[in-house]
Amino acid sequence: MRGMPCGRAGSPASVRLARGGRDGDNRPVMAAFRVHLSVASLLGAAYGSAGAVGLHLDWGPVFLGAGLTGLGGVMPDLDSDSGIPVRELFGLAAVVVPLMLVRRLHHLGLTPEQILAILAGVYILVRYVVSFFFKRWTVHRGMFHSIPAMLIAGLLIYLSEHHGDLITRLYLSGGVMIGFLSHLILDELYSVDFMGHTLRLNKYAGTAVKLWSPSWPATLLTYAILAALTLVAVQEFQR
């Protein structure tokens, strides 16, 4: 899903920006990967504690919710041009996605061997096929950095937790969306120069917390995916 390009993939400028680049005055223009990971980890710890104390959830959903919050905090950087964080993220996603599908596959009545075969296929699909096309079809700060993308992430988690109780499904999907939103907000905060007598915005302001991108095909595709997932979620809720 293409949006606003931020330099040629693999170029020193694009890699620098993906790591939390700096402008001509040596000020950071966007939050670095480590900043996102640190903030999301703190949010995950707080979210897990809230699930345990406030919702009285079992330790399984609590730790899973905390982990999904941390994962959501770095998820938007899947469209980054930087090499190592993207490889790590897709490697992690290739493990998490199959695990989230286990409950749904179990309720389909599949044998353990069939489930293992499908999980292996999903791992290969995400790790190599999806990552291959994702790197070529997306640009940094495109529609993957947007509010609709955050909602899509939450719906995917909600739908993957098949036959789980409603509170747990909402808790897990809420965790990944909170982490995702923290990433978008941090990117916007880093686009504001608070030093000096007046506030200044760099050219990346408004490219994270947004509802659409300059690319209408990317915007329409994002909303089409969001609408389809919303329809499936509503149908499952009404059953």
C-alpha cells in the first residue's frame, strides 16, 4: 500500500530515517526503533497489569496481551526501509501469526498433523512470501502508518482468537491497537521541533496519525480490507 515515499529503499537516507534519522540541525525527525520498542514494552507491562488487576484475567491472556501491546508498538515499522528491524519483525510475525491460528484450526476439527502442516505453511508464507511483496509494495509512512491500519491490526487479533470469550478477545485486540497507536503518536511528536522560540514541523508531520494517504489506491485498498474484516467480526459477534 503505497503512500508518501521517504527515499529510495536501501539508500543511506532511507536507512537513517528508519532508524530515527536526523535533520540538518542534527535533530531526530522520527522516533527510532529502540524508542518505539521501549515505550511499547512499558505500555505492555502496564496493560498486562491492568488485565490482571482490573479484569481478573488468567496469566495466559495477561502475558499475551502485554506481548501484543509490545508487538503493536513496532508493527508500523514493517514498512520501513531499514534491514535488521524489518527482518526481525517479519521473523517474529511468522511465529506469532501461526500461534494465533491454533485455536481456530483446532475448532475446524483438523488432526494434529494437519494443524502442524498448516502452521508450517503459514510460517513460510509470512516469513518469505508476504515479506517479499510487502517490502516492494509499501513505502515508509504510507497507509501502514494510519488509524485504519491500527484498526485492521486489532480486528486481525480479534478474529484469530476464535471461540475465546468476548472480554479476552477485546482485551487482546485492544493491546495491539494501543501499542500501534503509541507508535503513531511518537512519530508525530518527533516531527515537532520544541526547541527554540516557536514550534516547527518537519516534512514528516501528519504522516503517521492519519486517515488517508496521498495514494488513493492504497487508501481505498486499506478501507476495503477494514470493511471486510469489520463485516466478518460483526457476523461472528452475532452468532
